[in-house]
Amino acid sequence: ETGVTQSPTHLIKTRGQQVTLRCSSQSGHNTVSWYQQALGQGPQFIFQYYREEENGRGNFPPRFSGLQFPNYSSELNVNALELDDSALYLCASSLSGSGYTFGSGTRLTVV
Amino acid sequence: AQSVTQLGSHVSVSEGALVLLRCNYSSSVPPYLFWYVQYPNQGLQLLLKYTTGATLVKGINGFEAEFKKSETSFHLTKPSAHMSDAAEYFCAVSGADNYGQNFVFGPGTRLSVLP
């Protein structure tokens, strides 16, 4: 087991730009969830992918999208960045929901 | 719909004292309940979880929590605080029918441990 790794660890983007965040899941984990954690708040569920298909989504607009790949990696894409998108983005992987392992997150700052 | 409240955004205890972090939830379906800890610049680490069965759940690092359905509570306790326990603690709920599809987290409680 190698755990869940996220890249990059920190990122600064300009309002209106697009960003891609990456997550490498634990080997064999077919489920990945993404969360947004604003400063001083708890994580909020963005969406979940199971076997490369989105199978659950929180209250986030369509400019938040994702992909999951056969090699257990995944991406979170955010278009038309807004200042309020500044947050820590966490991914968590699981084998069919049996238990979730979280990565250390990507800190995104939008200026 | 599910929600979580955590009473006290910041709790301070002395080293060796009892730790009590409060969590109340609401859920329209049987809940699964979790406590996570987050150290600075790190992700979330699972302390313990309740799914079914025994309502007193023991976790890592000496923490435990008791599920009280009548009080809709899942408070976290540790008999004796250690300096290394200083961190942010999050309570979370997930529906038993959609486990993992939508963890709802509370706002968190920052625990400080004083020497």
C-alpha cells in the first residue's frame, strides 16, 4: 500500500483560469471522492467516482468536473476560477466504500 | 438530509486531563458516524467509526466515542490528553444506505493541549 498522494501540494491561480488537481489512489481502490475544505470549515463533498463513472455529486456547479482513470488516478478540474474557490482540496479513495483513505490535499489560492 | 454540529470551535485542556469533544447529528436514515483528526498541513485520519452493533466504539490513540440514538450524539472522549493530541477534529455522518457517497462533516473543533 502506498497511500493516497495528491499533486501539487500548493497552487496559485488567477480568477477566470482553469486548474487541474491530481490524485493517485491507493492501489486497487476503485472509488475516489473529492472534497473542498475552505479555511476554518469542515470538508464539503464535491463528487465521487466509482469504476470511472461519477456516482454521486454534492452541491457544486458544473464547472467542477472530474475524471477517474483505470490506473487508480483521478483528476479534479475547475473552470472559470472564482476567489471563493480558494480552499484545500482533498481526495479520498476506497475499495467499494469499505473505508476511505484521505490524501494530504492541494491548497489552491485564487487571486 | 444529514447534518452535523460540533459544540465549541476551540477546546483547551491541560495535559493529562479528560478530553471531551461534542458532536450531534441529524439524519433521516440510519447513520454511520465517524471522527477524523487533521494535523496541520495534512489530510484527514480516521480515529474511529460507528456503523452497527456496539454503541461504544474504541479507536486509535486511546480515543473512544459512544453512539446515543436518543440524544443524536456521538461525543469523542479520551481519558488523558497528550500534547500530541493537539489538532483539528471533525465529526462526520454518512447514510447507511449511501455510505461514502456523501460524507457530511461538521465544522470542526480545534483541540489545544496545555502543558
